[in-house]
Amino acid sequence: MSQPPDDRMKTALIAAPLNHLRAALVALLAIAFLAGAIGFIGFLSKMRGSETKPYRTADGIVVLTGGSSRVSDAMELLADGYGKRLLISGVHPTNAASDISRSLPDNQSLLRCCVDLDRSAVNTRSNAAETRRWAHERGFTSLIVVTSNYHMPRALAELGRVMPGVTLIPYAVVDNNVHLEPWWAYPGTTKLLLSEYLKYLPALGRLGATNLLRALLPSGTGSMDVPEP
């Protein structure tokens, strides 16, 4: 039995806004997916596929622990005169200096004279906070940043947020277990890159928010006075 004309009109009037809402949601999801895909491509474009020596020297060198050969590569830069001192940030609290010495037997003199250990950092944000404190105490205005290539965009965002007046020079360490070309053919690499990208987006957002606050605050305000976004 068909509906009366009045009932059909009421049904149509109710259905029309719902159809518009569904269409708007689908469009928003499509735009969000496209923006995310473009952002991910941009994120991948920041990664180096080979290790390249820094284009200049700096006051200091900081290496963020967590990936293979990061510390040994940072020690090589220190030995080659790329910085005056090295901060190893994120050393496990149970690891003694002797543990690092055993892993780097050819750099004993450098370890004794020119290397500082940070055991308090537990993630990239605390790496940045401890690096800022270390650089400020020594009056350093330029740093070579050593970390894995896939971690470098997030590391620079977090470091740049808390140290706007410090020049950051990246030295990206290439992990042979992370296959960038073609990354989609390796499930482990794909998972790692997507995970890192999802962590990078909030870091980029915090950097943008902090820069906006600095632009709005009086010019004499220091980075320590900017509230955490």
C-alpha cells in the first residue's frame, strides 16, 4: 500500500538533510585522506637515502639514542672536529659510562674529555628539553643533530620548538633495515614510516602553535617564557 502524498513529502523532507550530511561527511573524509596522503609524501621527501657529512661545523653535537649506529656516527663527527662537545641524549639510566666505552673502544680519550650523557630523556620531547638545557649552559648557538633519517623530521620539529635561536644542522643516519625504496614492498618499513608520520604531525602542530605564540608575544619574550601549546 503506497504512502499518502503528505507522508511521502514528509519522508523526502527528512531524507534530504540526511543525504546532504552523508555527502558532506564523505567529502570531508576524502579531503582528509587526500591531505594526509600529500602530507605523507612530503614527509617521505624529507628523508635522505644516504649519509652525507654536515655542510658546516657547529658548536656542539647531539645524538638521540634509539637507532643503530647513531652514537658511533656522532663520535666520528666529534673526532673529525665538527663540534666541540657531544651530548648523548636518552641513555638508559642503568647504562654506565663504561658500557658506552666498551662499545666505542677507539674513542676513549674523546669520551673522557668531550662527551656528556643525558639519562633523563625518555622520548623526543624530553630529548629536546634536555638538549636545550645543555646547549644553554654552554652558550652553544649551533648544533649538529644526529638521529635516524626517518626520525629526523620529528626531532628537528621538537628541537626547533624549544630552541628557536639555535641553528640545527641535520645528520641523518641511514638504517640498513629500513628500506625506503620501495618502502611499500616492506611491511616492517611501511609500519615504521606510518607510525613515525603520525607522531610527526603533532610535533609539527606544536611547532606551529609555539611559533604563533612567539609572534603574538612581545619581541623581548624568551623561548622559556612561551607556554607549552
